[in-house]
Amino acid sequence: MMTEDLPGHLRHLLFAHFGAKGVRRGLRESLQSPPLSLPADELKATMQSIAWKAGEIMVSDSMRAIDPPSRGHLTWSAWILAAWHVLRPQFNSDDEAIDFIGEASLKGFDTPLSRLGIWLVLRSCRGGRLDRAARLLGGMIRQYGATFKSDMHGDDHALCFHVTRCFYYDFFSSHGLPKLTTALCRLDHLWFDRIDPQKHGLEFDLDAYQTMSEGADCCKFPIVQVRINP
């Protein structure tokens, strides 16, 4: 599963369609709920404003699209940044706005289809198969293209996957909003919160988890093999 490179157009669609669609879905649902609770006409106008702003950002930052995946990353990131610009005046602080956009994104991506995909991936790693986890993580990051760089560290009992270059962090940092990257980082919880040591023989070490969006020099995803109790 994702151990071979997908064709360019599929990698573009993976991030442009799936990513931006998840953001739109989550925003639409969240904007109708507290704390904003927008009525239908205001919701429509707000979503249109975000769409127009996203289009402007994609044009102004088009030089970032250097391969098919990065064209998708740009679309996804532009929607997040556009939501920030349109919605920030509705909140008392940057952190509140970022938290709202991040929770909306999480809501938009936590779907039956994504949960099924995560279940299949984790199921293939049952029995503490760090070798499979390493192949899957390596195959996944290759789909992200030239604007991501990563490496793997570990032994027979632990694996730490490092992301040393990230399109999203570079993009939001260039707009003076590196912390807005956390709106995407929290999507990581969709998979590592579902790692069950008793089922999979693996555990995600939250204490060692780090991201560039929170000031680390690289993003670190530490997975530890555990002994399953009989």
C-alpha cells in the first residue's frame, strides 16, 4: 500500500482534491456550529469569500508548485490560509482562530473512508511489525514529492520517522504564520491516536513527538514496539 510512487496526476489529486475537499467540508460544518453558528446566507457568503481568497493565494504562490504533489499541497494550504484571513476577525486571538481551523480540518477528514484506510494500514503492522511500519511511512512520504524530505532512524525495537523539510511549514512560515501549520499537524492524530498496543504491538510515543510548527528543528514521529500481554 503506497510503497510505489503513484502517477503524478494521482498525487496531485490526492492533495488538491482530497485535502481541499476535507477542509471545505469541515469548515462548512464547523461554521454552522458554535461559537460562530452562521445562518445559511452568511455561511454561503463566508465560504465564497474563502474560495476567492484561496484562488488569489494559489496565483500569488504559484511558483511553489514545482511538481504534481506540490500543486496539490498549494491548493490545500491556500484553503487553510484563506480561511485564516477571512475568519481571524471573528476570534479574540490568533490561537483561537488556529484552533478553530484545525478542529474544522480534523472534522472534515475524520470520515468512514479515512478511518477504513487507517485501520487497514495499522492492521498490516499487527504483531509489532516495525519493518512494515517503516515501509509504509517511507512509501507514504514519497507520494508528497520534492517539497518534502525525510529520514528514518531506529532499531529492532523502536522507529523514529523524521520530516526535515515540509511544504506546509515552509508555506505558512513565508506568510508569517508558521503556527498555522498546526491546523494540518493535528491530522496526525487520526492515525497515531488509533494505534492500540494490545492490538498492534506498537505504541506512539507522544512524549517524543515533535513538529517544526511548534519550534522543533524537524518533525519526529516515534513508534515503539511493545510486548503484548497474553
